[in-house]
Amino acid sequence: MARKYLLETFGCQMNFHDSERMAGLLETDGFQPASGDSDADVIVINTCSVRERAEDKLYTRLGEIRVAGRESGRRPTVVVAGCVAQQEGEKLLKRDPSIDVIVGTQALKQLPKLVNGSGKSSSAQVDISPYDDVSFPLGMAKASDPLRAWVTIIEGCNEFCTFCVVPYTRGHERMRPVGDILAEVERAAESGRVEVQLLGQIVNHYQAPDDPACDFAELLRRVSEVAGISRIRFASPHPRHATDRLIAAMRELPKVCKHLHLPVQSGSNDILKAMRRRYTREEYLDLAARLRYQIPGISLSTDVIVGFPDESEDDFEQTLDLVRQVGFSFMYSFKYSARPNTLADKRMPDNVIESVKTRRIMALQKAQAEIQLKTYESQVGDIVEVLVESRSRRRDWELSGRTDGWVSVNFSGPAEWIGRVLSVRITAAAPNSLRGEVVGEPNAD
């Protein structure tokens, strides 16, 4: 009987794509997907360490697996993968000796060997080695989305923002050859995927190692030439690498979605300097204005951290002011929590008390909610292109899809429309989504 695996993912899009890769590796080694804990021979937890809460989820889940194993008398092989695995290594075993395998972010290809080795040894199998090889067998990853493909173009990061653990968990920046990237995009198109998302810690810092003429803007142009791909997205760019060439590519290439997730983190120059972001609020506001001018209708989103060490009320007010000036379509906001090994953790006291952090993030989210609703209400009456993704989660007679700007739209229609790009007139706005109606009778593809 085939062994079965259960794979659980915490964190970012890169983690989800890493999970697709690990699923492919395990199935190539003879494993089959499990339906849950009860029939899993191997449970893989792919972890995130960007936020403290993500680490807490790991330890909670490990406790649940231990309890279930005692109750059932059936003990699966437990694998901890991803950023917490890379960050903590063998130290994880001191907190939870029930872990059988620890595999770091750069050692994913070793997963089957480590799992098989754990069955032959009484000691845990650990590999957090800093492998520089970023290649991955074409077609090995098990795609989890029928319409969208994730394609990693960069591994690691060289920015070393003082709050960020990524350079320590993902390693230094390594670029994939453009030939490998295009081959993966072409395979995605052949398999029926209509949208591709290019992934990297600083995705717009891409420079092809096999072609000096191919920077990120040129990569977008080459991906746009792949037949069968209707939409191209990417995450996450860094503001200081948002070049004129990138802006021109977004403006000129119809397949590149007019949405840019541009993490600002703070609106205060003092805090930006302490974060080592290497741009000012004035430069960020100028970039946002240029994007609005050169790409009319572009959707801008962002990340913001509140309560960074030494953040004053004035610093926070400057963040609120920047958020109101830019008018983001949506935002991910977080309370600062010190991450192991980072410069902020080593050199800066976490001296903004929790109640202040909570008050500030609530004020920020309230301001963003008001901005977001006004932005969505301004789109009522517009006709937008929507990629139909699935049935609506709330109403089974409705479909759900996303605009070019990554906004969810719900509307009535048959399941046969899933996977198509339709023209939809927006009829109403809600705080986090839009409602619409299909314009005309869509032609069959």
C-alpha cells in the first residue's frame, strides 16, 4: 500500500509554491495525498518565521499531532520545513523531540531522502545546508491551482532590512536562469494555466545569470510572449528597484496586470532609516505619483509595520498621512515583533508597548478601511475584466473572480465560465470586494 502524506503551509506565496514542489517530490517517491491526520504516514509542516504568530502556529500544530498520535496509537513521521526549520535547525528538537525531520528552505530537494532516512534511524534527520543550486526539475511541482501558476525567479535576499529575517532563512540572492523560467511558464500554459505569478523576495531586482540583457522588465516582456498566458503578476517588488523600465513594461504590456504591491513599511523618514529601507517618504510618494500618472487606473497595495522600535506618535501620524495620500487599494498591516538574528533584534529595544501598538494598528486599519471602501465605490459603473476563478464561497449560484487590480468580484453565472476572462459591470461595492454583472453574452472560447 502506498504511503500517504499531508502537507500544511503557513506564510507567503513562496511558501505555498515550495509546498507544491515538496508535494511533487513526495509523489515522485511513491507517496499519495492523505485525507487528514488519521491516514497520513508523513505530516509536513512548511513554516514561516516572518511573524512571531506564524511560529506559534507551528508549536500548536505539533502539539495537536502528538495528542492525536497518543489517542490513535498511530504515529506519523513529522517533518518541519521552511523558514522556522532553517532558522532554528536542531534547536527545534530541544523544544519538541517528536520531530523526525528538519529540512531548510534551501534543502527542499533532499526531502524524500530525509524522510526515508528517518525510518531507518532513531535520530532526527536534519538538513539546513545553504545549497546555492536554485534549479528544480521541470514539471516536478504539483500545481495546486487550476488557473494560476507560481514561478520562482529569485531565491534569497541581499537587502538586510533591520526587521526582516528573510536573508537569514532564505539565504543570499540567487537568480534562476531565464531559460529555466520561460520553460516553466511555457509548461504552465500548456497545462491550461492562464495566469502566472513571478515570485522572489525582491522580484524586481532580477537579472538573468545566463543573459546580461535580461533584467526584470525584459523578463516581463519575454514572459508576455508565451502563448496561452493571459495575465502576469509578480510579488513582491522593492520600491527602490521600481525603475523607469519596469514602469514602462507595466504600461506597455497588456498581459502584465496593472497592480503593484509596493511595501512601504512606514511613512516616517526616521523609521525608514532605522529599518534600512534606503528610500525616503518623499521618494516613495514621488514613485506613487509617477505610477498613477504613467499607468492610469493602476492599483497600489502595500505592507505597513506599526510599533517599530522608537516609533513616536509623530512617526505614526506620518504613516497615516502617507497612507491617505497614496490611497492604497488594500494593505497588509502588522504590529512589530522582533525576529531572531535581525539587526533590530540585536541592536534596538522593542520599546513601544503592546497597548500602543494595538491602538496604532487599529487606527491604521480604520483609515485604510475608509480609503478602500471609497476606492471600491468609485468603481461602481465601470466595466472591468475579471478572471473567473471559482464558485463564490457564500452563494453557490454566484461566481468569484479578480480584476486586473487583484480585487475580488462576485457575480451570477454558470460554472462553465470558470477560467475565462469576462467583461463585468460593477454594480455595488463592499469593504473587501465588488459585485457586478456580466456584460453581454460571453462567447465560447
